Amino acid sequence: MLVAMLRERGNRFRLAALLACVLAAAGGVGTAADPAGADDAPAREVPCEVRTVSVRASEPAAAALACQGAADAIGFLAAQGFDVPESVVIHVVEKLPAAAGTSAAGCYLHAERRVLVLTFAEFARLKTWLNLPADARMYRSLVTHEVAHAVGACNFKVREPSLQAKEYIAYVAMFATMSPAERDLALAQVPGQGFEGDWQMSATIYMLDPVRFGAQAYRHYLKPGNGREFLHAILAGKVLVE
């Protein structure tokens, strides 16, 4: 049994190295907001107010939320000194690639430089995300997380950044750009004081509980001496390396 568990964990780790995915939180109870309703129109590319971002979607409501989430990620990371990619295209899809698994709500495909998120209708069917109702606010945060992966990918100074390095940046951007009330609710689902240092942030810890990793990473980011400096240490490969 132990061998099988370790083999399965190894398979999950290799998958995560290929896809930076946000997992739908399994715990918690909530009622999702009524989805805006996907129509049968083909996906079309919608430019966002942030000139470097566009969204390919057939749901106008999803496109609007995706633009907002992307603006959150880019605005936050640009303020931290990150370079903004020349182009970010968000694909709103009915299904994610099979490799993402059945519990993912969005992915960043590094090799293709593409952000994929579920349609809002499909996202709402999850009922909960981060153990909170899968509503428009959570959908916006989902997009923020995935676009943060895209921005981070253009800023790493190391050839093969670790899984935990990429996820630290994405979760910090996501939690930092939530409204205070929303963030308090999300963090309340995962009590803790934050990681003490990078030695506690391994790929294994992330794989065992992605949401807990994210909450503890954000709390670590807030501690004195971390913040912007720690983000740039990640980019330079000084911390969170394999």
C-alpha cells in the first residue's frame, strides 16, 4: 500500500511539473451563484482594458471576469517589479486538458504560454472553490492565479523553476488581490501562522494540500523582511529551488 501511495504521489508530481493547475477545493459547503449561462456561440477574442490581455470566450460574463482577474494579477505583480508579458491570451473552455485531472479549474500551459480556465458555468458546477462558494469573485481569483503563472514565467531568471516557486508567486498574487472580506473568509478556512522560511515549502507539501500551501505562503509573504524582496529572490533562484 505504501509503495502504491508513493508511486501515485510521484506521478502527481511529474504531472504538476508539466501543468501549473489550480485545484478545486474539495472541502467546505456552499451554494454557487447561478451561472451567467453559456450560449452556443463560438468563442471570440475579446480585448481587455489591459492592452496586453485578451480573452477567447463564448460567455460575455466569463470574459469580463477574466479581464478583471488578469488586471488584478498584472497590476499586483507589476507593482512588485515584474515585467509584463507582451501578450496574454486567456482561453475559456468547457473542459481542461485530460492531463490536468478532474479537479482542476484552470491551468497555465507553460510550453504553449497559454492560460486556460473553465467557463463560468462549469466553474459554478464545482459548488465550492477554496472551500467557499464558487461564485463570480472566486472565478475572478482563479483567473488571477493562472495569469500570475503566465507573468511569473516571463520573469524567472532560472531555466527550470521549482513547482513551489511558481505556486508561491501565483498564490500570493491571488490572495493579495482579493477584497479584504473575501481574503479573510478564504484564509479562515486554513488557520496558521505562515511558513517560517523557504525550507518548509517543498513540492511535496504543495502536492499534499495546495490550498494550505497557498494560504501559508501568503502569510509568509506578509512577514517583515519578505514581501517584494522574497519574490525577487524566487525569480533569481536564490530560494525555493529543487
